[in-house]
Amino acid sequence: MPDVEEQPVTVEIPVLHGRGMTMANQLARHARKNPDVAALRFEGAGRSYAELDRRVTRLARALRRRGVGVGDRVAVLALNGMETWETYLAGVRLGAIVVPVNFRLVADEVAYVLTDSGAVALVVDAALAEVAGKAGEQAPSLRTTLVIGGDYEEALAAAGDEPLDVEVEEEAPAFIMYTSGTTGRPKGAVLTHRNLLMHAFSQITTLGWDPDDRVGVPGAPLFHIAGLAGGLPPLLLGGTNVILRSGAFDPAETLDLMEREKVSSIFLVPAMWAAVLAVPGLADRDLSHLRRVSWGAAPASTTLLRSLIDAFPQAEVVTAFGQTECSPVTCLLRGEDSVRKIGSVGTPILNVEVRVVDDALRDVPQGEVGEIVYRSPMVMTGYWNKPEETALAFEGGWFHSGDLVRQDEDGYFYVVDRKKDMIISGGENIYCAEVENVLAAHPKVSEVALIGVPDARYGEAPLAVVAPRDAADPPTPEELAAYCREKLARYKNPREYSVVGALPRNPSGKVLKTALRQEHSAGSLVAEPVV
């Protein structure tokens, strides 16, 4: 008999409603179960679960009246506040895709996010309306705008609060989170309802969250993945999110908030923790309710971590590591390990599989440096409208993080550098994080960043950009060079030092090394020939 070409068999799997559990479903569940429990707290006011659920439904209906439907993108350009959470949850309840926008962007940058995402609606704070107006002129997809502090409350009042007849599948996109863009235009990481639910579940299981937790996440604005994801475990459990207002970070005000609201768990980036630890009278504060302090989003020196552990002996110190594309946490360092394995980012959390590989995706021997790659139900589905970048990120069937790490004999991971930040000088690999950690321990150094600058002899040379602990008594390049000679192999020593007022950072707390490379093509040269 002649060969018969087999035809692919297509099996249609029916969509079964009643199986999904989005963030908006969680909200409705707690509104029925614990209606009077505080879901949100902000500047002395709050929203109970019942009140928040009603307002979210009204906002979803108001957006639908304005033509927003399933799969449409709703951009949110807002300062931290309860309305920001309301908008996120309303977009989710409507089946739309929420696009948080960095409120520090200028109009052209906001326009890029609106245009790239194809946002049809924008919810904006009155304080940002001017920027939004200029951005909207460049975004042809934008059809409607609601202003918090303007027509927002009027729109809610005019809408009904009957439940919406929308079924949202857990694999549908929930958020487009634009990455920091430290090396170029930001990309939109598409996170599904399942991504975020699994992340919240994995955090709760790994860390042992409690329904009575009162969680503060002032270390990240709500437009940032850490701000969003940090608020999901309380929502899943029926706990309380405590929101800190936007603006310049005030460490004393943050401590006031922690005392007043009896915060039990709080996340800050390392620069913020350093400021908190410097507040006079810290030991006299009533922080007996605080049981978890966590940090992430940017590297921390071992000196800072030791100070953090000493300052909060009653609290578990947690190191969180990951990235936007992973919803975001992939590894945690907890409890006793914070001392025993200081400097590590810990081990993978539940539902995360990792490998450490070379450029050919071969596993590197334990203890050697390689890129950490992931498989997890928390990993994004891809970059919005960027198939080539998505394919590259998932090359070989694993998500490529771009982080260089090593694994010790006990399975704990240590971040060595970002792959793109590694300096190759005279054929030797110089890992910025290692050198930065050494310089950060100098008594006159507040913060430091190492960058590579062109070098005629070695191709590239390390330059250390240093911010002093005391502006009136900054370290000299000669002092820093002498310090590094004692603690680092000669080839790792910075060839140049530049002392500045402060390091530029993006809203995530990450140092903008691209800006530093542009600003520091030459520093205060110290003769340190590599031999």
C-alpha cells in the first residue's frame, strides 16, 4: 500500500468556566468572606474588602461604558494610592490588560509605552495630567482618559455595582510590565493571571505568610513589578496592603508608618535600607510587630546586610532575587541563612527550576560562573509585539535571565554580575559585583558602581564611580587604590576612580550604568598598571 501522510490531529479542549481565580476573583471572595477587613491602608484612611470590591466593579463598568473590552490595554499613570490598586483590579475584572506606567517618565517616554502597548484607555493622576495630555497626542490608539482627582469619582458614581458577566481565563494576559530600560527602549513583559497567581502562591508557601499580615511595599512604586507582586500575597490571603505615598523617600516617615500601621512585613531596596538604618533613635522604635524585612531589585553589600540583621533581631531578613519577566522572585535567602550564607541570593522558590549554563547552554561545573536560566509557570509568555526578542530570551527552551551567578556546594546561588555588565580587560573577566562589594566596605564609601571604559592597551578597563559617606570628607582615589590592592587580585583593581555626589538610579533602585558610561569616559586617573 502507498504511504499515507499522517494528518495532524486537532483536539479542541472546551473552555470550562468556573475554574479561573484572578486577582479580581480573590477580591470578591474576601469581600463575601471578610467584608469588614481592611484591604488597603493609605495615609490614615482605608478600604475594606467589601468597599474595595464595590468600587472595583463600578470602575470596571465605567471603563466598559467608555469602550474598553476584553483584551484591550488600560494604561495606568498614577502615583501610589488606593485608586491605583482599584484601577489594576478593575482592569483585571473587565478582562482587559493593565499597563502600569512609570510616573517619572517624560511625555515622549510615556507616549512610547502607550503606543507600543496600543493602550485604548488611560487612568491618570491629576498631578500627571499635563504629561499625559502631551503623551496622548502622540498615541493614536488612546480613546479615553479618566483623571484621579478629576472625573474619576464621578465616573464611579454613575456606574452600577452589579457583578460583571465576564469570564477571564487564567492563561489570558493580565499585565504588561515594561522593563527598566537601562540599556535602551523598555520591553513589555506579558504576565498572565496564572503567572501572578502562581507567584503569590509560591511566596506564601515558601515564606509562610499569614492572613493577619500587614504588608508595606514602599521600596517599590506600584507601577513596578515588586510593588504589584508584593501586594498579591495579602490579597490572596485576605490581609492588608499598607501603601506609602509617592515622592522622595523619607526614612523617618517610613519608620513612622511601620509603627503606626503595625506593619509586619516590609520590602525596601538596599539604598532605602541604608537610609533607614541611619535614622537616629532607630533602636527606640516600637517595631515588635515586625517579623519580616526584605530587600531586592538592586545589589546590597555584605556590610549593609550585617547592619540590617543587627538592627532588626526580631525579624527574619529575606533576600529576594529575580526579575520582571519572572513575576518577579525566583530565589530567596531566609532566616539563619541570612548570616550563614551572607552575600548569597539563596535557593529557588517553589515552582522554579534553574540551571547555570555557558553560552552554548551547557551546565557549568559547580562553583564556576555561568548564566542562570529558568523554567517556571511564573515566567512571562513573552515580550509584547517583539517576537525576535522573545525567541532570543527563550532560546534552548529556557528563559535566559542575563544574570551571571555561581553555585556553592550547598546549592546556594551568588550573583556575580549582569552578563552585559561584565568587563573583559586584557582577556580577563572582571565581575563588577565582586569589586563593588569590596569598595562598599570602605569606611568612607556610601555606594559604588564599576563600569568598563575603553583602554588602548587592554581593550577595556574598570572605572569605579564612588559616592562618599560624608561629602565633607570624601575618599581620595589614592586611598581607594591602596584599599583595593590589599583585597583584590591586581587585574581586578579599578584603573580609574571618580568620586561623585550620588549614583544615578532608575525607579527600581538599579544604578543606571549606561548613564555612568556616558558621563564618565574618564575619571580621576590613578596609575595602576596591570602586569
